[in-house]
Amino acid sequence: MFDIVSDTAQATLVATAVTVALLWLPGAVLAALVGLRGWLLAGVAPAVTMGLVAVAAPLASGVGIGWSTASFLGFTALAALLAGGGLYLLRRRGLPSATPLAPWSRPGSVAVLASVAVACGIAVLVVHDATKGIGSVPQAWDAPYHGNAIRLISETGMSGTRVLGWIEQPDKPGGAFYPHVYHCFEALVHQLTGADVPRVMNTGMLVTTSLVVPLGTIALIRATGGNAGFAAAAALVSTSFANYPWDLYQWGQLFPYSAGLSLVLPLLALVAHWFGSGFDRVAALVAVVGVGLAGTHSAMVFVSVIPLLCYTVHRLVGDPRRWLRHDLPRLGAVGVAVGLLGLPYLLGATTMAGATAAYDWPAVTTPSKALGDGVLLGSDADWPQWLLAGLVVLGLFLMLRDGVLRWLAASYGVFLFLFVAATAIDFPWATSITSPWWNDRFRLGAALILPATIAAGWGLQSAVKAVAALPARFIPRLRTPRATLVLLGVVGLLAGAAYVGETKGYVTRNAARLHWSFNSPVLSKLEQDGMRELAELAEPGEMVMNDGGDGTVWAYALAGVRPVINHYVAAPLSPRRQLLLDHFDDLGTDGEVARTIRDLNIRYVMVGTGYMGKFERAPGLRNLDELPELTLKFSNADCQVYEVDWSKLAPSAE
């Protein structure tokens, strides 16, 4: 394990390097053995890695092995050994070791690389401006839930699919299901680096946005036969959209959802490459990535099914006989494989179905305005993202006319319809069809960006080609292949520079959306000082009584001390935890309260001054200074830490 470094810049570099290496290398090894190469390999490797985590985590728990880097890499080595054996058999039969793809030219690959660098730079600037430091604590809603989950898995090595029940329903035997592949991966980064949990979370956010998103976009274009200019254009704009990923990060509970969305385009790339190349070995990667999607966030099953169904219809219409004889049996086999490998997640998701269906956010606008917001990328801002929206609309028109990616344009239409339904329609049918996304317009608006990114790339590339072709219409000498290539390069460079110069990558706009999450008063620097003091006071196994509406829910993730309330109170609590919130101040007179304190081994109390949303101080945690059973151990302007004197507790109730 790397030592924790005092230099925050060095800590960030270490966390970033480890995240990149751990996210790409395992998946790249397996994908390379299956036969992927080049940009396609680079784009799908993170998705394959997350698929490996999804299969390995419940397996490790089932056989009694603690979740760690060693156990994960051991499982990866086993998978690579099996893939290597398959590769050996292929070579023995004289079959090629790599799946074929028409090569891109060297200038084309350089253009793609440059676009990835620009897109990465845009994402880095947004994160820098929004967080004011990669170690800042993301404080919105369920962000502490995910932070506590990462530390829990990292410290305990538990990786069963119900391990997170301790956070949401700590008094329920067996816990509760929550898809945890995101948390299991980040726990490995935490184990390897020793970095604080917020830094681990923010580094994951940065790497996902700056690299996984543009490379996943390139992978799909590569797999569907697109040229390098198309890929470069799509990658260039991929990190500028407000709806995805930036709007998701302002809501802390959507970290896993955003990570899951970054795996969808790589999955589509694998499916397209599988059927386009005819190499059935790629199906193994499709199955692994499919499990990764289900384990990262349950809604990804529905997000990915929409474009996959559109792709299936596209192939069915193109050649019905081939689809029935070739595609259908193979899709069925992969579906069975995903069902078997992902059974823990699919079964767990069924336990959440009632909860997700119960959400019904009210309509916030009219259908016509919602349609405009979706098409013009309004994203609750004063002005739409006009230039991006124009590129998307142009690209969609050309995709529908060309036919190669018509299926992806169709999926855009489905997501747009669902977005309008969630945003502006309150009828029961609208709630029903959007329930897999919690009837949440932000989740559906983000999914809409997946096909929109490809469309924008097509629109930008088409505009560049149209402008580059103009000189040759008047100067015959410029009609040679070399002159055409030079003109495309020059116009493409100018167009990219113009896009960045005109929009600035929407950095300021997108960073502003995140400011409140990373710079809110819910958990101040002084309150974090109080948590560090609490970590020095509390012994292992001792708990701290806290409120469910202030920043003390971060106590475990930041200080390693388990709080009574583990995340912002948004769901019914167990009776004994609700009892403490309501009547903790009766610890010297109420035997039931005293017994609960003893049962939970509560030795300290911590309260802060910042509150999430409209929460206010719980009744049982007011006027603590007046209680003789508490001794003030630490205090500053924003928080107080008290020690509970057990000798003064009321006799426990029988």
C-alpha cells in the first residue's frame, strides 16, 4: 500500500494513476486475449474491468475470501488463463488471434488522440473549478452513502451484494440489496492508495469523465465502421454536455448511475463488433460487460436494452433470415450467460422494484417545453447549449438518412420521449414507463446524451467535410487525395479550435452546476476537524450518536467512526434509531433509551451546524450542553463532540 502523503497534489496524482491502471489493465488484458486491438481495446477495457469486478465480488464473498486487490487480480488472472487457453486453441486451428478492423491512417489516429486530449482537458477544468480541490467532500444527498460504502468494503473485505444494508438498514438482518460494483472498485483504489475517501470518489469521477467517456464514444464509432474524423469529432464534444455527466454529479446518489452510463457505449461497441466481424469469441466480453452494467447500477439494464433493441430491429429488417438463423441463437445464449453470471444482481434488483416504482416526481413544465429542453440541451439553465444542440440535430438527420447508425438515432427518440414523460406528464402510464429510472428527468436526460454524443460527432464531421470540399469545386488542382486530406485536416483543426473557442467547452456552465455540492455548508472544514478529533477519541467498535440531517453522516467515511445514522435521513428508520433521534436527551431517565445506547455501544455524540435541504436538529439532540450525562470533549464554531458517561445512564428497561 502506498503511504498517505501530506502533499495533496502528490496524493491526487497517486490516486489518479492507480485508478487509471486498475480500471484499464485487467480489462485490457482479457480483451486483448479475446482479440481486440487499438482504439476499440482502449475504449472497452474499463467496461470489461467493471464486469470482472461484478463477477468476482459476490464470488469472493460466496467462497469466504475477503475482497482485496489480491483476490480481484487473482480472479482476473484465472479469467485471463481461460482466455489464453482459448487463444491457444484458436491458433492451433489456424484462426486469427485478433478480430479484424480496417485500420485508421496515422494522421487520423493523431486527430483522435488530440481530440481525446482536449476532451480530457475540458473535464479536468470542470472538476477543478467545481471542487476547488480534488479532496473536497461531495455533500449532496447520497454521496455520504457511497463514501461510507467504499470504506466499509475496503476495511472489512465484505463484498456480498447485501453488504451495503449496514448503511441503509443497519438493524435489518441480512441487510438490503444495493448494486455495489462501483463501490467494490473504488474500495480497491482506497486499499491501494490509502487516500481519503472523498479523494478516491472524486478521482473516480475525474477519470470516468475525462477518459472513459470519450474513449467509449470512440469505441462505438470504431466498431460500427466510422472513420477517424467521425471519432475525433465525437470525442471532442463528449465531455461538454451538461446533462451527462455533470448534472448527475450534483446529486450525490448518482455516482454509480454515472459510472454505469459510461459502460453502455462500450457494450454497444462490443455487440456491433461481434456481429460485424462474425467472431463469436467477442460474445464472452459482451456477457462480462453486461454483468458489469447490472452490478454498477440496476437501471443500466433498461438503459442498454433500448439501443440494443433498436440495433436488433435494425438487423432484423436488414436480413430477417440471417437474424433468425444467426443473431437470435447467439443473443439468446449471451442473455442466458448474463442471467447466470449476474444472477445476484438481477435477483437483488427485484427487491428494489417496488421502491423505484413508488417514486413519482411531479411534472415541472409542459410537454412542449420539456421537448425543447431535451432537444436544445437546456438542462435547467438560463440558456440552452445551442451549438451542441445544433450539431446533435444535424447529426440525427444525417444518421437517419444514411442508415448505418439509424438504430442509434431511434434510441435517441425513445430516450427523448421518456425524458418528456418524466419531466412533464403526470399520468399513471408515464410514471409506469419511467419507473426504472425513478421517474427522474435527470437520469433520463443523461441517458439521452449517449446517442446525442455520437450524433453531434457526425454533425460536426459532416460540416467539416462540407466546408473542406468547397475549394476543390473552384480549384481543380485541389481534387487529389492528398489535397483532400490536407484540407480536411486544416478545416477539422479550425473547426475544433472554433468549437472550443466559442463554447470554452462549457466549462464555466458545467462547473457551476456542481458548486453547491462541493462548496455547501453542510459539512464545513471545522466540522471535518471535529471528525478528526473524534477519530482520536473513539476506540474500535465504539459508535457515535449523530443527527441524520447534518454532515455528521460522513463520520465513518472520513474518520472511521461508525455513526448511528449513516446517510441523510430520507427513508423510515428502525424503531430504535428513531427512538434515539427523538429522545436521546432522556438518556438519564428513560430506560429504553439507555438500553439502546448500551446495545449500540454509543460512547460519543457529535452535532454540526450545517443541514441538508430542509432538515433541522432532531428533537433528541437539542440542548446537549445541559445534560449531566455528557461531557464536552471538543468544540469549535461549527460542531461539538461529547462523551457519554455510562455511569449516569438510566437503568436499562426490561
